[in-house]
Amino acid sequence: MTGASVFVVYSLLNAARYQGIDNAAHIGGLAGGFIMGLLLSRPLVADRETKDWTPQWLVVLGVVSGVAILIANLLASGRLAPRIARDVNGNPIPLEALTLPVRSLGGVHHGMNARELLQSKGDPIQRRQREWLYNTVDSRHDGVLSIELSPAGNDQDSKIVSIEFIGNQESAPVDLPFLRGLDRSEIIRKYGEPIRQSGDPSQRTFLLFRNGIFVALDDTNRVRYYGIFDLTALR
């Protein structure tokens, strides 16, 4: 009991020092474990193996079933729901925007340099200074990956800065949902407010999101093409 108490207190106090650790979940798990342990405990007495523990199991099943029904009712009514995460401006952040940053698209991933890209994908179908173009599938499909490389003293050491996809749904990489054609409001509902915006609204507007995805909007505010970028490049 002493050892468990010290461990529990230390863990909760230590976790309280750091942002992003859900102490409410830890306390809930502690309370649930304590209750189930109390209900399921079997004292180490001489008649332990001869005693009928069926009533104990019935009590436990009743408690678990009752709690499950209560939680299901609260979820269905909306009275129990996760808190909405918000950005520094108070705007809600959708769940899809809270995932880990997307690091790969169409078989190409951040961290690759030009040498590794050539080894993985072969020669590009076209080179435009720091931009290399590859077919997403083959030349018969309407899909192209445009890969932007950073400047470097040795071209072979150039790192991938962004990977964008231009094309139709049949040729789209499976790493991301197909976003072309969505309007600005649909994209923001999906990924939240952008962390950065640039470009000329009369031609192209670029929206960069916290999960490493970017979109290019045309003059009608619809997605023309999309892709992923290196978040560290913004720091």
C-alpha cells in the first residue's frame, strides 16, 4: 500500500509539470482500477479456494454493465464529449489537424536528399531548377508529383522541402484524401485555420496547416493542387 501510494502521488505530481499530459485520464484510470480492484479482491485466507466467488463476479458484471450503459447514454445525448481543441486565436482545431505531420506522399518522404530521391524514384520526367517532376503512376495517368528541393552547395545533398500533387483522383497518392476541387471553407472545416497564408488571391493562394499539409487555391477559392511541406522550414 505504501509503495503504491508513493508511486501514484509521484506520477501525478511529475506529470503535472508538463503540458500535454492528460492527468484527468490518469486519475480516471486510477479511480477505475481502485474500484475494480476493490470489487475483485480475494483475501488470502484458508478457505479462499473453497469459497464460491460467483456473487462477486455478478456484482462486477452489474457495475461494468451499468457504467457502460450510463456512458453510452451520455455520449448519445452529447452531454459527454471530448473538449474541442482550439488554436491561439480561439478557433476550433478539427481532429484531423491534430494528427502527426504527414511526412510522405507518393513514395517520397521528407528527409530524403536528391541522391536518395534518384535511387528511390529514378530520373524525373522533368527538372526545373529546384523542382523535379515525377508521374504518380505512369505517363498514361493524369497525375504528377512536383518535388521542391532546397538549395545546397552540392546538388546531391539538396533536401526535399515540399511535395505536391497535381492531377485527377484516379492518379492521386493514397497517403492523403483527394482534396482537389474542395473550396476554402471545406478545407478549413477539415484541417482548421491555416497557420500561414501566402500568395495572390487573384491567382494562387497557399494555405499551410499544422499537420504538414498545404493546398493551393485558385481564383475561385477552390483547391487546384495540394501536398505536404516540411514544418521545420517555418521555424
